[in-house]
Amino acid sequence: MHVIRRLGAGALAAALVLTSSVAWAQTRIEFFFPVPVEGKLAREMTRLVKQFNDSQKDIEVTAVYTGSYDETKLKAQAAAKAGKPPSVVLMSANFTVDLKLAGDILSLEPFLAAEGTTREKFLGDFWPALHANATVDSELYGVPFHNSTPLLYINATHFKEAGLDPAKPPRTWVELVDAAKKLTKRDGEKVERHGFMMPGGYDYLGWLMSALSMSNGGRYFNESYGGEVYYDTPSMLGAAKLVEDLVYKHKVMPSGVIEAGGVSTAFFAGKASMVLLSTGSLSFIRENMKTPYDVAFVPRNVRNAVPIGGASLVMFKGQSEASQQAGWKFVRWLSSTDVLGGWSRFTGYFAPRKSAYDTAEMKDFITRNPDAKVALDQLAYAQPWFATYQTVAVRKALEDEMQAVMNGKKKAEQAVKDAQRKADELLRPYIDQTALKLP
Amino acid sequence: MTVDAIITADVLDVPSSPVRTVRRRRFASWRLAYMLLLPSLLGLAAFTYLPVLRVAIDALHVTPHGAGGATRFVGLENFARVLGDAAFRQAALNNLIYAVGTVGPSVVLALLFALAVRRSTRFNAVVRTILFFPSLVPLVAAASLFFFIFLPGVGLLDYYLAKLGVSGPNWIGDTDVALWSIVGLTVWKNAGYYMLFYIAGLQNVPRDHIEAATVDGANAMQRLWYVILPALRPTTAFVITIALIHMLTAVDHVVVLTKGGPSNATNLLLFYIFQEAHENFDTGKAAAATVISVAVLLLVSLGSLRGMEAGSRREA
């Protein structure tokens, strides 16, 4: 008995020592980040994290480079499943819905409440187009970090050669087709230079199809309900038909699928005069394009509209209270005006905060790089990014059909019908649990 | 039996002694054997047997993604869903075409390479290294290189074809061509590796058989067909076995080059499993597809290994 009591006292003392030492020690947290563009970005991110660690003594952040967007999601979810969730993850912005539905990430509302602010106030400084992808079911789940939209890049030299004015890039689909025809160079049946090209690989294609259908007045998906996509609609059919016609009627775009790397290479090599790529490629193109180029809005048929892309900071469930608080502090620091502005100038992505563009450094940067200004102006027309239940599979349903169209295996009319059928099948389990779960 | 014999005889150096001592010694030696095996057994259990068990269990359950709801037992339903999935059937068909298209040409090429460089001369050593080189390049790196070779219009392949006045297709972006481009890459990558086995196999073809055939007036073709090839039967069976295993276990190039596209034209079974598990979060379906692929793999390996044994017995 005596022994037990003494043991108990000892344990208590040990526990006291332990907790007090914990209270004094730093909180260590992990931060997973992807790099969609290789090399320099990872080094810059490591530098930022070091700067944060040096700026205070309470929190020690370990930055873990986790590959592409998709791999980052995989690794973060695997770590969470194994009981060691990362505190903060930089996650592709359209995965937020899926992660929330899977119950993997924390609502950020309690942190806002603790700061005495509201979601509306907090998001007030972020571009309106970014709000939808940061919130799920009217709660904040992600803090936007860097963002992009599709952009039309044109070869100015080719424009002059073809008798077009590079200062007036095509604004509508009619002008786009017209310019593409003039820019295409043929040698008999063989095409020497294509007037237009766009990436057709998975992920990119879905994003660009959403840009084209939005420019055609469409929405692609239901922003407030994860169980609906609008594939078999006039706006998507028009977009699909445009792609089909560019290849097979106007013959200004190569048939088959070309990945983003192939499209930018063709643009650099002067084999494509106009290309549709992300604003995230702006720095890459600026550094590698040898001849003069220009950028322009994605041409419209009905209205100017593009989806956003990019990544948000999310926090994982299953971490201790101390770790959560530390993680939130780090999120707040990373998403501060200065850090976001610096990262934007380094990468070419947008800074999601409007205030970042009021700083002197940014104003100076925009004056020196007018192409960044065009990309920024287009943000006024930006729409939320496609996000549903089973985002990737539902997107692939459309992409598989569009790839068949680009290969001449299917007509646009049939393709959008088949894509809709496949997507509805995939969404069915969610629909049954939600919209069709009736009293 | 063999382990027992070796340890008893060699390691413990057992002299001929009364039965009881032998039995006790034998027990001790078994214990030693198991103790020596323990680390590898633990590793095997943790990283092979448990996952295998887990996959078998997962294949019989369904875990709804996100929509709320717990894991439940569904029996063979996952297998029915996998077999009814058009994407799975296409991946299986693609895999079959890929296997037949790759294994045949790479084994024939490997044999021809081996016959050409079997004599050890300095020149042949250089040629061997060149032929073996593609095997030294990791598949991911090879695929990244081929991305630039296959680039439509500006790629290396199209560049040289243009010099001949030919315009190539969109190598990995055309639904009819993409799988064959993947086949071509794989043959380039693997033939040199299989060549090594044939070079080794050729050293074991009895010289006197070849000489006897030559004396009997057989020409080179006849010597190859009636003497060398039958003697190489165990090598061929082995090479075909590992080649077939490669067909189901290596999809790095698909991941790098096409992600299974366009329109699933280059989707292979392993990549389909990856997509079901990590893109669609359907662990049940992924597990069922895994069980099916591994079963096929086991059958194929068993068949070829049988062939190999039969071949070597005939040799002996």
C-alpha cells in the first residue's frame, strides 16, 4: 500500500515535471507542401518556413515536400490514417470539398471565433472568386494561398507575319477561329505550324473545358451542391463542339492529346501560335520564350469567365490542441499580405489577398511586367473551381469523352451525353445520401 | 529437410551418435534455424503476409467514401462490380495486348542479341554494355526521356521522320497508337536485360552437342533450331516468367506519359487499381481487382515455371 502510494506520488511528480517541460518546450508541427512546378519553388518554400521558425520561439515547423498536388493529398490522408496527421497542408483548392466530406480536415471557424472575427470579415480581403473553394457548407475549411486562371498566350511575331495586330488578340470565339486559320501554316496536307493548341491530358483538360463552357455562359458544376455537374448542356456542348471543329473542321489544332509540356514546347519552338495555359506558367514562359509574346483573356462566346485554380492551406483532424493552435498561427503567418505578395512575385501565381496588390513592391512589379497585369485583370471574371463528390473521377468522365472527340472517335453531341451518364453514376451514392434522402 | 540437413551436418558438425542425442540436437538445430530465419520472417509477415491478408479482407468489404456509413461485409459483390466495370475490362484487354506485344518481341530480340555477342571479345563487351544500357535507366527516367522523343511535331522521333519525309502520328496522344508507343518503349527497355539471361544460358549449352551437329552436317539455322533452342528451354521459360511479371508490376511509364489516357487507351491493371484506390477511394474495388490480378499472375508464373522444370528434366 505504502509502496503504491509512493509510486503514485512519484508518478504525479513525474507527470508534473513532464507537463511543465512540455509547457516550456516548443510545439513541433509538420507542414506538407506540393510543388506543381519543379525546383526553385521548393527551395523558396523551405526558406519561408525557416524565416517563420526564426521569427519566434514557440513553434518549430518542419516543412515536408510531398510531390504533386495528387501525391500530397495521398500522403496527407495516409499519414492521418496512420494516426500521425500533418498539422497544416497546402492542398489543391478543389480537394477541400472531398476532404471535408471524408471527414479529414478541421473547420477553421473556431479559430476565427477565438480571434473575435467572422468568416465574412476574414474573407473580405480575398478575391471573391476564391471564397467558394475555401468554404464547404458555409464553414471555412481552407485559406487560399496561391491561385491561377487559364490564359491565352500568343506569339507576337507570328501575328505580325499573318497580318494580325498582336496588340489586339482575339476576344471572341469567332475572332479566335479566324486568327487561328490565318496563323496556321500548311505545306499541302501537312501542317507546319498550328494556329491553336491546348493541353489535353487529365486534370488540365477538365479545367480548360470548364473555362470554355463558362465562357459559353455555362457553370460546369453546382457551386452549392456537390452532387451535380452540367455536362449534357448547350453551354458544354458548344465548348466541346468548338474543340472538335478546331481539330476537324478548321484544322488549326492537332488531333489527339498533347500534354501541357508538349504544348509549351510547341509554343517555344514556334510550332503553335496561340496556346491556352495556366497563369501559373507565366514566369516559366517569361523565362523561356525567345521571341516576343503577349497574353490575353480566354476568348468568350457568351461572356468572359474562367475558373480559378491553385492551392489552399488546410488543417488536419486528429492533432492535439497545442498543435492546432500552433498550426493556425503558422497558417495566419503564411497567408499574411507580405508573404503572399512575395510568393506571388516569385512564382507568377496570383496573391489571393487584394491588399497584396496595394504594396509598393507589387505595384512596381506590375509596372515592370505588364503581362501579369492582364492575368490580374481577368480575375474580375473568375469563377469557382470545379469541386464535387469524387472530384477526380467525375472530372475524368468528361475528359475521357473529350479525348475521344479530339481523336475523332466520337462526335461532341454523343460525348457530352456519355460523360453526363458516367458522372451521374459516380455521383449516385452521394445523391442518395443527400438530395434524394427524403423523409 | 535441406536446411535441417545442412545445419546438422555442416554447421553443428554432428558426428554419428545415438538416436536420442541426434533427436535432441535436431530439435536444437531447428530452433537455431528458426532463430536465424526470424528477422526475415518478421519482415515478410509485416510487409507481405499481413498486407496480403488485408487485401483479401478488403476485397470482401465496402467502405462508402465520404457519404457517411461504416464498412460492411458484401461477400463477392466487389468482384462483380470490378468485372462489370468497362474501365477494368479495357485495362485487362490493354494489359493482354501490352503483354503479348511486349514479351514476344523483347524475348526474340534478347535471344538475337545474345547470339550476336555471346563470344567474349573486347568488341562484344562494348556492344553488350550498349545493349544492356536501357536496363540501367530507371523506368521513370526512361519515360521522361521518351516524353521528349514522342513530342508531336518537335520531338526527336518526328524530327528524324521528317527528314525522311514522313510525318509521324501523335505517338502518345492518339488512342490507336498510344499503347503501341508504350509497347515500343518497354521492348527497348527490357530486351537488353533478358539478353543477360540468354548469354548465361548459352554458356551452358553443351559444346559437344553443337560440334556433333556440325559434324553431322547441320547448318547454322539447323543447329540453332534443333540443338541450341531446346537446350535453352529452361532459360526461355524463366525469361518469359519474369517478363510476364514485369507486364503486371511496372506501370511507371504509363503514370509519367499518359496517366492511362487518352480515353483509357493505355490504362493497365496496376494503374486501374491505383485509380480505384486513390482517386475514387473505392478500397473494396481496388482490393478485388488486386486479388484478380495476383491470381492471374500466380497462374501464369506457375505455368511457366512448370514449363521450365519440364524443360530442365528433359535436358537432364
